[in-house]
Amino acid sequence: MAKAKNSIAVSAEEKIREAARRVFTKKGYAATRTRDIAEEAGLNLALLNYYFRSKEKLFAIVMEERMRQFFGVITPLMNDVTTTLDQKIERIVSSYVDMLLQHPDLPLFILNEIRHNSDLFDRFQADRLIQSSHFVTQLKEKQPDIHPLHFVVSILGMTIFPFVAKPVLRSAGGISQQMFVEMMEERRKLIPKWAKAIIKMKP
Amino acid sequence: MAKAKNSIAVSAEEKIREAARRVFTKKGYAATRTRDIAEEAGLNLALLNYYFRSKEKLFAIVMEERMRQFFGVITPLMNDVTTTLDQKIERIVSSYVDMLLQHPDLPLFILNEIRHNSDLFDRFQADRLIQSSHFVTQLKEKQPDIHPLHFVVSILGMTIFPFVAKPVLRSAGGISQQMFVEMMEERRKLIPKWAKAIIKMKP
DNA sequence: GTCTATACAAAGATAGAC
DNA sequence: GTCTATCTTTGTATAGAC
């Protein structure tokens, strides 16, 4: 029947999808039981199969959505022809910091699931995303001695890695949740500064 | 019975431990079935329980070993009082590149399992590993304006992140296995250079 | 110590009532 | 569409023969 998209009520189908998103992201595909999802949704297990046929199909839908979220941050910013290289760097870092503070589990989830089934990503038509970007064109122009891939990987590494290593930082670094947030706010400014120092560096 | 430690023959117990190491590291705890391990070891499933009591106990042993391998690289190098700061940076990066080229699955395995059970790491007595290191003392002396944690996280991020993102690099970056190895050999020299540029940077 | 056979529990999927 | 009850498969662990 007509889904009340504008009402407060949420359809069972949507409840399940949202519950699945949370549980899959937190525990990963293999450790997630369909019963966990049903419980999280406050609904019965049978409805999951009624709407989505199988655990695998439901997962594919969630994964598609989450990959779009994860890679969607960077794609438009890399190819924005109206921004300078420095602006691009600032915006890419800042957007990732914003998004990952909201969704700290996302990188480890995405990267881990892709590792176990790299077709997931291949199907995502992100082929040669980096090489052919406007970002790379601008970087080559400004500093031809830096291999663009190295540069992009470093910026993303500096930005995303702290989220991947978060539990380790808490122990080995003595970092509380609040300190972690403050740390990432600092990095938001710090990483672009460092990136510029690297660009200006004499070879 | 006496285990023939010096002979070519490997005990069943050891075969299972090694098989478990490979399978757990590749697939993660949840996706690993004890049958996979037995098969990989070329032995019967019952032996697994005979020697290790349960999947969980076997996993704990493997995990302990792998964490020691992953964190063991950095600990002694960070606290070596005979090396300069620059030398420490070079050696930390280089050692990780060496080790991770041999064991590319290690970071994602470790970080993902820790996320799902952070007690694993807490039990590892790595408390305040970074803060109290000789590395940090030297960095503070040379460049008091850089927060040491930011610096360490950035170096490790630039070094380790490529391995974590490897499947993505292959698609989005158009990187073959051979190109990946070459890329990491370049980074071995590049990252310390960049790190030095950051240290020398005017605030 | 090592194996085969099997018990037992967990998890995915479906049947059928409402 | 939504539920309870159940079937089936898979996976962990054990019993018992050799």
C-alpha cells in the first residue's frame, strides 16, 4: 500500500533497512545475525525475509548505500572545477572529518567488507576515480615532482586512519572519546597545513 | 610425548595453530569456521578441540601472537635511546613497510578484531605506549609546536593506510599488485622526507 | 594422538494462521 | 502485512573406536 513518506510513521520495510544498516555497520556481515536485525528493528524475523528475501540481499542494499556515503564525500570535491588545489584539500579533509565524526565505524566496515569481497567495490564503477580527477590535474601543474597517488593516499591516510585505529589510540594514546573529537578538530586544520608544506617542499 | 622441535616434522598442534593463524587473519573471527582451519591444516576437526578446547581459545592464542607482531615493530624503535629522531622515523616507516609487505592482511585484521572486542588490546599492556616514549621526548625538544600524537598518527596513517585501503586502490587507483609493491618502496623514502618537512615547517 | 560418527546449538529461511 | 511456529542448514563440540 501507499508508503506514508511524509508522515511520522515509518514503514516496516524501512525500519528493517535502518536496523540492518546499524547492525551490519557495527558488527560486519559475518558476525551479524538476522535475528539481531529483527530485534533492533523491533519487528519479527519473518518480515526480513518477506521484504528482502535473504540476509545477503539485505546486506547488498545496505552496502551500496554505505559505499555511496563513504566515497560520495570525495568524488565531487575532487572534480570541482571552481576550487583551487588548496581549497580542495581543505574541503576534502573537512568533509571527511565531519562525516566520520558522525559515522566513526564506517571506514573499518567498508574497507573490511571490501577486503572479503572486492567485487562489492568493483561493481561500484569508481574505476580510475583518482587518476582522472581535476585534483590530480591541478597538483601536476603546481608540483610535478609529487606523484599524485602518493599525495592523495597520504591525505586520506592522515584523515581516515585515526578512525580506523581509534580503539588503539584510546589505550596506547590514552585518548578519551572527548579528546578524540578535539583531536580531529585540530587535524581538520593541521592536515591541510601539512599538505601545503609538502607541496612547497624542495625535491 | 617429546615434541621434535628440531626435526622437519611439525606437530599436529603446530599445524593447527599455523592454519588458524592464516585462516583467522584472512577471514576474521566471525567468518572463520573451525572446519576451515582443520581443512587448511590437513587434519581432522576433532583435533582442534583436543588441543585447544574451543574456537575462542584458539583464536585468543593467534590474536596474541599477531598483536605482538603488529605492535612489536614500533615499540622498541620508539624507545631506542641510541637513534636520532630522524633515524627513528626512517626505521619505523621502513620496518612497517617490510613487515606489511610480508603480511598485508595484518592491519585490517588486528584493527577490526580490536574494534569488536577492545578488551583484546587492553589486556595487551600497551597503555600510554606513545606518550611516554623516547620518540616523543625527542620530538618535543626539536619542535615543541607539534603535538606528538598528531605526528605519530600521521606517520602511521601514511604508512599503514595504503594496506588498509589496498582493494580500493586497485580499483579506484588502477593499481596492480606489482605497482602496489613499487608504490610502497617509494613511500619508504617519501614518508620520512615529508615528515621532516613537517617538522621544519614554520608555525 | 588421530580418526569417524554424532550430538547439540545457532542461524537462515519458510509455512501457514491471523 | 505481520506474527508464531517450524524446517533445514550450518557450525561447534564431544564420544568412542582405533
